[in-house]
Amino acid sequence: MDRRRPRASLLLCTSLASSACGSSDSDAFDAPSGTGGSGSTGTASSASDPSVPADTSAASTPTGSASADPDDSSGGDIKLDVGVPTGGFGSCECELTDIWIADYDTGTVIKIDTRTLVAEGRYLTRPDGMGNPSRTSVNLAGDVAVANRHGGLVKFFGDPAKCVESNGIPGIQTSTGIDDVLPWDQEECRAWYTAFPTSNQRPVAWTAGTNAEAPCSAEGAQVWTVTSEVAGLFPGLGGQGGVIASLVDGETGVVADDVVIPEFSGASFGAYGGAVDGAGNLWFSPLGTFAPGKLVRVERASMTAAIWDIPQGVSPYGITVDHTGRVWLSSTLGSNAARFDPIGATWSTVAGFGGSGLAEGPDDWMYVSAGSTVRAIDLETLAVGGVWTTDEAVKGVSFDADGYLWATTWRDPENPESSAAAFKIDVATMLTESVFPDLEDPYTYSDMTGNALGSVACAPAG
């Protein structure tokens, strides 16, 4: 069923939930814990007296100094919309029907068909299997790039017909399911792997390339990634110094250009998340902040960086760009989310507490995960809409080609009752459509379906 057809808008509600941070063996702040329980189907929340989000706008100017270390430590009736969804959702009309979920503890990425809920493959993301992958980005041809927190960037073909003979064995050898992980030197759907001299590498984001419209291709597409300039004492952490933003050739994996940004601290978790706008420029932010934190844009054409202060009360986690070119941050403390308008250099914040993954969905709503919930936020008014709830801690959110929301939950290693799964959610009702349960330690809150790239690459005019 095509969820891009006319639908009822979301039930407005007031339910707000906080998120807590736990720890994993690799990255304490990459693993917010939630309540125990398993097998939840998710629920929808609504109320007659909505919470009115604070919308404070403040102008700021780009700077080239003052680095910051990441912090360790409306009520109402149902609104009926007619016509196809507005905004940038699915604008490229690319039939991207796979979701790519990183499984950090096993050093793999899993490819799942969003329509059949069948795992089509599972792949090592670094030769030694110790990459600790966390962010995935899908291009408009369905290929994925995966960043390893411990260093290294890898690309896998989404279409098996693209896979190339490379191991000397007749035929194409590639993973065929979640329990079928081939040795590194046998997997032939890996397009390339590029090692980076770093101990900390998180952001990854494809550009659109030269043909974003259907039939979509990745011709000319490049991949952004950000690394800490100085290696840290432990894998997954950077040392004192700046960060390096690198633009990688999507066909070969060769670094085409890079720029050192000394004003943005690469210490600790360094650059935490990244996203592209319609021009292929990279935006990235840290985890948490010692005020003021920094939001950075690297211009693709000139490889120059502009830097803005992140306002007090916004402790960033996830990042995305909506179809109008505004940058959104989820916030783990103080606010639930923040929106930055590059044209006026102004910030607006959304009241609430604790956000992690976020993604633009149909009909001009932004969806932000926080604690055991995912809530909808109106792109323009910032009013809080429908809320989906589960028993687990929600990490990443993304939208598939049919307009379904996907939410991945995180397994708390200190809570034997917690579990990890990927939930497919109908946003018309904010109820679970189906569940993919066979995940171990997923950690993906970036553009794991390619829909975010499609929204900015083919945003409607005007």
C-alpha cells in the first residue's frame, strides 16, 4: 500500500518523555537506555490540551573561532489533509525500499527490505571486524556508505546486479541473509573500503549526484565524512585538535578533497552527526555542548567552513536538513529539538526534553525520537503532534519509500529484559504496522533509507 496517498493528519497530544543515557563498551553517549520489556507493538497518544512549544528565535552570526569540546557527561481536532503529501518527502520519486541498520557490536550492517521485512544481507564494515559502525547513509541509487566509529568508510551496492567479481570464485559471492556474513575477502557486493588515519569517525552523508530524478542514479555522487584530526587514546574517541571534513568520490572511495577545521574540537566524540542540504553542502554538530556549541557548514564548491554558535539550552545529538534548507538538531537536554534558518541565521527551539534521531516525514512534519517515544513536530509552527510509544529506548528514525516511519530501538546491555528491533509505523495512526525483531545491537539514526537525501535533492520550487 502506498502511504504517500491522502491521509489523516496526526492526532495532537501533549505527551512528553525524557531520555536517559547509559553506556556501551564503545561509546557511553551513543547508547541511551530505556525501560525494560520486549515485544511492544507501540501505542499512539493524544490529548485535548496540547503543549505549546517554546519558539524562541535568536539571530547569530557565523564565526571562525571559539572551539567547543563535546559534553561528556496544541490540542485539538483531527486535521484532514487532502492531496499528496506536501514538502520534500519522496520528491525524487526514487524507489528506495531497503533500510540499512548498523549493528555496532558485531561490526556489521544489515540490509532489510522495508516491504517484505526480509533481511537481504549482512556485511562486515571493516577488514578486522572491529569497526564499530554507527552511521549509515543511502544514495539515490540505493547504495549505502557506512562510517565506522573506530575509523574507516565503506560502500555496499544496494542492487546485487552491480556487484563485481573480485575473489576468484566463479559467480558472485555475497551475503544472502542476516545469519550469512561472508569473510571480508569473499564479499563481492562491497564496492570499496577507505581507511582513514583516525580513531574517531562518525558523520557520513551522500550528495545527490547528477541525476536525482527518476530513474535515479548515483552518477557523480560523493560522500561526506568527518574525522578527528588527532587520534585519541581509545577507539571511538578523538584527541585534542580540530576535525577534518572529507569529500569522498562515490565511485572509487578516493578522498577528492578535505579541509581541516581547527575551530571545531575533535576531542572526545568530536563531530557527532552530519547531513547535507540541497546544494550538497555538509552540516555537522557535536554531541552535547559546553556552551556555546558549534554548528558547521562546509560548502561543497569552495571547501570553506562557516560556524555558528548553538544556543543555550540545546544539547545536540542528531542532525538533519528539511526540504526548505533549514537545519534541525535533536537535543538531549534543555529542549527536545532546535531549528536553524541559514538565511536569517536564526534559531527556534521546541519545548520538551531529550531527543536523539530525527527525520522529515510526509506533510511537513519532523519526527524526533526521545526516550521510548517518537513525536511529530510541525515544520513551520513547531507544534507537537502525534506520539508513538514503545517499551524500549528508541534510537534512530527514518522513512521508507511508502511513507512509513521506521524506528530502531536500542538494547541496554545492563538490562537483560531490553531488546532491539526495528518498528514499521503508520504515521496516520501512529500505530505499529509490523516489526523486524532480529537485531542485536543496532545503532543508526542517520539517513538509513535515503529519504532525507531525496527530500533536499528534489525539494519543490517556491
